[in-house]
Amino acid sequence: MEQTYPTWHLDPTGEAVMEDIHTPYWRHFINIILEQNLSDCTVLDFGCSRGGFLRLLHDSRPFANGVGVDIASTSIGDASELAGKRPLSYHVTGDPSQLGVVFDFAFSYEVIYLLQDLSEHARQIKDVLKENGVYYAVTGCHTESPLWNRRKEVISSNSSSRVLSYSPDDYIDAFASQGFKVTLRRFGFNDFVPPPVNRKFHPSIMDALTYNSEEKILFRFCKK
């Protein structure tokens, strides 16, 4: 039976706070993807939490249909209520292949580092993408991030999920082994950021400035 929990944060109020923090980075994410016209597309948000990314994506780059999945049941309930009249649906699952939907694009933001089986995730994404479909995944949580071990402790102390340590090569290999064409770039966020409040996660001002510009990776997995 698939593991689920009410919210990813052990403190349920953390979900809305996380959404507020992520919004400017989501906006940057949307602006740098290669495909800007999504009008006829069906898109997936994997690990959608309260659905904020799909709402922002639809408001910025309207698409035909959007589906969000997450194993956090309370967050999915919030996402459904917040969707409004947008063409969005949300489901409590970590396996999008169970939904019987085929997608043009899939997205995830700071989710894949939480997965317990990267190879299985790659297989599931392959199953639900159309030919030449693309999965964009962002994470700064990897072993080549200089402060990863420290940040892993902070994340683990707040999370309902077990946090593993993956290298960038682990992410690449999982998808390459499923036949995806893999390309990647620095996330490259270059807008203003607030000074760090959590000095355990960002010990210095320079850590806060470089984390989202230099250490986060945007992977582009294209189904061949």
C-alpha cells in the first residue's frame, strides 16, 4: 500500500509558508523552460503540495488540462479548493501512471530528492509522457551542493518523508537508463532574495545568494 501523510511538513502551517517562499522561484522556472506555448497541452505537477505551481503556470502560460499528484492528502484537499475555475484536478498518489492520463509535459520543484526509488519514478514518468514529452525537474538537494549534509539535517527535522542523499549523476542515470535524453543547466535565479531567516539552512548571506543561482539544477528529461 502506498505511503501517504496529511502534509509534507510536520507542522501543517508550513505548507502555506513554503508556497509563499517558492512562488518567485516558480515564476523563474516558468520563464526559463524552452516551450512557452502550452495552450493545447496536458501537464503534470508531480509532488504538487497545495497546487500553487499549477495555478501560477496556468495563469502565466495557459494550458488545456493540468493534473497535480502528491501523497500529502490534506495538501491535495487544499489544492482542489484553491483551483477555482482553472482546468485542474488533484489526486493523492505518488504514481501518476495510475491515473490513465498521458501528458505533454511534467514538472517537479524540489521533490525528486525525496523519492525513495529514482528508477521507479523515471519509469512511471516515461509511462505517462507522450512521445517527445518533456519532464522538467528542479532540485538543489544533491551531494555536490557544498552544504548538503547540513541542509539535509534541517529538511529531515521538518519533513514527514525520509530524506536520502543523491548525486546529480544519480538523477541523470535514473532517467538515462529509461531511454530519456538528459540535458541540464543551472537554475540561475538572479532576482532579489530576502536575507536568510533560517541560518541553519543558509548560514551566510552568500549562501542564500548562491543556492538558487548556482547550486540548484534544472534537469530536462525528454522522452525519445
